[in-house]
Amino acid sequence: MGAGRTIPWLSQQTGIALHVLQKQLATQLDFTVTDLAEIADALSIDVARLLPRSAET
């Protein structure tokens, strides 16, 4: 994540419970659209950067 940003930091910034975020990152739980928006906001990036690229591009 870089720049001192850790999973606990991201959990705190987004309001996603740490145990939930850990499961999401381990692909044991799906992210919601809201989760992705919160993560993008916390990281100051466009939410599109969190989505897989289309195979058609």
C-alpha cells in the first residue's frame, strides 16, 4: 500500500472492520461497491483503478 498505509490504517480510514477487510483482501469475502468507493477515497485514487481491466481493451 505504501507511504505508511497498512491494512489496519485502511480499515480505520474506510470504516470497514479489520476482520472483514482482511477476508476481502484474502478473497474470502466480496467487496461491495461502497467498500470500493471508500477504499478509493482513502487512497485518493479513482475507483476505476481498483477494478480489473477489460479483456477487450
